[in-house]
Amino acid sequence: MSSESAITAAETPAANGNGEAHSTATFRALMLGSIGVVYGDIGTSPLYAFREAVAAASGSEGGVTSYAVLGVLSLILWALVVVVTLKYVVILLRADNNGEGGTLALMALAQRAATKGAGAIVLLGIISGALFYGDAVITPALSVLSAIEGIKLVTSTFDPYVVPITVVILVILFSVQSRGTARVATFFGPVMCVWFAVIAIAALPQITRHPEVLYALNPIHAVSFMVHHGVIGFITLGAVFLAVTGAEALYADLGHFGKRPIQTAWLFIVLPSLALNYLGQGALILGDVKGIENPFFLMFPDWALIPMVALATVATVIASQAVITGAYSLTRQAIQLGLLPRFEIRHTSEAHSGQIYMPRINRFLFIAVIVLVLMFRSSSALASAYGISVTGTMVVTAMMGFVVIWRVWKWSPFTAAALIAPFLFLDLTFLTANLLKVFEGGWVPLAMGGAMIGVMYTWRRGSRLLFEKSRKLEFPLADLVAMLEKRPPQRVSGTAVFLTSDPVSAPTALMHSLKHYKVLHEKNVILTIETAPTPRIDPSERVRMEQLSETFSKVTLKFGFMEQPNVPKTLAIARKLGWQFDIMSTSFFLSRRALKPAAHSGMPSWQDHLFIALSRSSNDATDYFQIPTGRVVEVGTQVSI
């Protein structure tokens, strides 16, 4: 998914989301970068997708038939054309939020455009964001396992070592995250280019030997297979979907690489390579049904197996890296949009703000991935758990896409529905087919997604209740300023900055300071930090100042949901607006609330306790807003919720 860490010097020009203005050199660099980051997940699907789909299709026939092979192949090829090419490459890449893509960016765009039903759109965003974490856990486990399983073809002696080797690779992968991935990311594009070239070339001899496999290009084979196989056809559809997992990455990485580089890479490199490889696997099985054991690796001669396992392992690590950094990116967006509490964010690059590392998210993903590998122990078993989270996200994306096409593009609701309905129907069909695998392992992403939905909903609901309760208890700021100007207390030198989320009411820290210290600074600033529904904010709109009185002013700092707030750096902009800001003579006052459950809070008891636990685990505002710790005064207060 979204992998900002893999963006090199070509990052900035991509921000327009179009790519039309890129120089030839920059365009090539962006296209190469997109091949490494965007297509890692879908590019490694041939390792397991075709094998699982044919195995599912052969369930009712007691063996592999040419009819089943051609039917499955046709389904896979046309899924790549309809779901990936038409839905994502042609339509959704145009639905950008100021050049940014991804489900939360789409949610913010749809929410901004919707006059009614904004709450339902936020709920859709929560569902899609939560389901992504399930995808982020299963992708590394399934991809690396399927690559390492190739060594079993060399000799069965390696069989007991598949899981331990997989665990070792995953341990190394997650342990290096804190160092940043910029250096490694430089190799992502070239390695994946080699990968796509190799998997395409390896398929050509098989297709030459069995050219009848090309009949699968006719969609009639896909339709005929579904019509004549009933429930088995439906179950097969769930396995066929494994071939298009990773399609969301096309949209999620729109802001990093631009529309044209992503489209060009897909149409001229990735899609042809994938299509050839799937046709090659089909041709192999048409020649020898025993090839169903592992058709991907069996296309290669014996001498090439070990090098190919090594290349597949590197490719799956790249695919996993893209999903891991995507989880960091999505979490940061969720925090900015008020869906999650503040988590520690470490920047691993001075040059690119997008290169971040989040220790808690990394720890959560690592534990979950290792548990999955040890629980399922094979890619075939784990494949049953894959797909539900991705199909769920695709359904939600289609729904929000309808709102954007209707409200933002100003299409009539009937025309917008006519465009999206076929894709939504297909996504719902895939989702239903994948739901049949719930008891075989599909419960894993559902349980994980359900837990994340509970966390996000509780945090958003609890934050709103806390805000409403706090506002009732607080004093209007305008009235307080008027009172203090009439009868000012003792003044001390310097500037006091009071952080608050509610600029209408007097900050709790200010009230407590007056109550206990009975003094006031010479200059007082009421500071509010807002998150815009756009990914980034123009520097000219970053700071808004309002003079309330001779000694009081109100400052609002605005950040996009893709940006990391840096209060001192941003306040420096205020100097141009007339505020003489000196960090060394400024004290920042923050309110630290100690929450306790109330008898009647508006939420069930379990949600109260969950919200309080999340609040306590939230990262310190001082660190999150990058305020120097030596300039901060925290004032504690107890609030019942």
C-alpha cells in the first residue's frame, strides 16, 4: 500500500497527481518508483493466486481439467482488466484529494462535498481504514511464506525449515524499520523490474508448447465456468480475487508518484507481465496436471530454482515493506482526522517528511504477523484468510467514489450510479465469495478489522463527548478577556501560549493558572491547531491571527491530514504577520486531563474504559506537536466521562 518511504529525489514533482509536467527523466524515475512500491503486492500474487484458484475449481471434479484451467485463467485475466484497469487505473485515479489518494483521502473529499450523511461517510472511512490493518498483517505473512515454500521443490529435506526461515526473515524485516527505508527503497524499482521481466520470460516457453491456453483470453470461458459450476464457481471466485489484491495501492500512492507514471507502469509493464505469467502457469498445468503442486516455480528449470526462490523472497519483502509503511501512513492520517489517539511518530529522513516510523504500529504488526505464520504454517492455509479485508475496502471505496463522482465531479446521481454500479456489484460478489472462507481463516481479518473499528469509533465518539462536556464547564473566552482587561492581575514578563481544541472557550490551563498563581503574562496567545480535510495546506493559509485585546491574541495553525504538526517552526511564520515570537521567552501551557468513568456518559461502560485506556496511552502532546519540553508547563485536571 502507501509507501512514502520509497520515494527518492523524484518525490516533489509528483505532488500534482497528474504527471503531465514531469520532465522525461523525472517521469521515468517516478514510473520506476511506482513499479517498486505500488505493484509489490499485486506483483507477487502469481506465487499463490492461480494455484489456489485452480485447486478450488477442481473441488467438484476430483481432479484438474482443462475446462477448469481455462475458466480460472479467464476469470483472473478479466478481473485484472475490469477491477484493476477500468475501476482503479481509468476511473478512481481521477478522484484525487488535492493530488492525494487512498481511502481516508477519499473519505475526507467525500465528507467535504456531502451536504448530508457526513456521519455515514466517516463510518465508511473507519471501516476501510480498519480493514486495511488486516491486509497489512496478512500480506507479509502470506507473501514471504509462499516465496520460501519454493525451496521444497529443490528437496523435501527443506520442508521443516520453511516456517523458521520465514520467521527469521520477518524478524529482520520488522527490526530494520526504525532505521528508515530510504536506502533500501532505492533498489525497490529495479528489483521489481527484474522480477516482472523474469516471470514474463519464464512463461513464454510454456505458452509456446501449449498455445491453446490463449483461449482463456475469451471472456466466454469465465462466464461459462461460473454458470456451470454453481457454488464451486462462487468459491473459486474467492480464490481468483487473490490475483487482484494490492489494487488499492494504485490509488493509495497517487500523491507520491502521480497519475500518469502509475498508469503507464501498469499498462505497459505490470499487466502484460502478470497476464503472461498466469497464461504460462495455465499452459504448464494443461501439459501436466501434477504441476498444480506449485505451478509458479515449476515453470523454471531445476538450476534456476534457488536463484528464483531468492528473487521471490526479495520481491515479497518489498511487497511487505510497502504494506508496513502504508500502515504508518494510514495511521498518521487517522490521527490527524481524529480517528485514533496520538502515537509516537519518528522521522527517519531530514529530506522527506513522508519517511516515518511508528514504534507501536510496528510492534503490533510484527506480533500479529508472526502469530499468523505460526498459526497457519503454509501459504495455502493462509490464503483462506486473505481477501476479505481487501474486498471490504474495495466495496467501501466504490461507495465513496459514487459520492465524489456525484458531488465533486457534479455528475447527475443516475449517471454516477450507472458508472459505479457494475464495479460495486462485482466488488460485492467478490466479498460474498470471500465470506464463504470465514471458518477456514477468514475470521482473522474480520476479527482484526472489527477490533480496529471498535477502537476508531470509540475514540471519535469519546472525543466528541469529552469536547461537549468540557465546553459546558468552561468560561467563554471573550468574556474572560474583557474581565481581565478591566481588572488585570499581576503581570509577569514574557509570552504565554495556551493550547486548546476549543478557541471559543477559555483554556483550562489559563483558568487554573489564574486561579492558583493569580498572575498573567504580558502577552497571551490562545493557540488552536486545526486539521484540514485536504492532504496539505498552502503556507499562506498556515497561520491565522486575531487580536482579541492589547494583551490577548488568538492564533490558529492549520495542517493537512498528511502533514506532521510542528508548532515552533510554524509559529515562526507568524513573525511575518507582526507577532514577535521568541521561543526562549515563551511558555507553552497544556491541559492534561485525568479521565474517570461517569455514571451516565453517553457510551456503554466498556467503551468508557476503552476510551480512558486509549487516552492514557496517547502520546504526549508536547512530543507530537514538537514543542521543546523545557518550555512546557502542564496543568492537570480531572474530568468524568
